[in-house]
Amino acid sequence: MFAELAGLTDKGVPDGMKVDVKGNIYCSGSGGIWIFSPTGQLLNKIAVPQSVTNLAWGDKDYKTLYITAGNSIYRIRLNIAGIKPGQNNL
């Protein structure tokens, strides 16, 4: 997947990445989580008040996204599940 990041932020680029069951890519970076389609289109951004360092799917249904940032941990429930370790249904 390739994505054009010019103009999205002036404070760095995405770092850690996770994928949901539809193949969308969640990238941690400055100001939050950037969500890209499998074709590289920016779909959405989850704003976080600190620079995000990493992210992980959790809970039994894998619909909770845990986000580490600065000195905090955030969580957000989503309507889509993340891919579980060892799962490959793309």
C-alpha cells in the first residue's frame, strides 16, 4: 500500500501499524491514528491529544483499539474488528 502524506501533518509520519478485517490500515503518529484504505486513501483520523507511539486491538471481539501515547493509554470501541494474531483473512 502506498499513501500520499504531503499536507497531512507537519509533525512526523505514521509509525506503528495494525490492520482491520476489511484490510484498512491504522497508523499511529503525531496527533492520533490515521486510517487508510487498502488502496492508500485516507479514510479517517482518530484524534488523540498526544503523539501516539503504538496501538493494539483488544477485547474478545477485537473491536477495541488501545492506543499508547506520551504518558497515557487510550481506548476506543470501533464498529469493525481488527485482525487477530495469526489470522489472515485478507
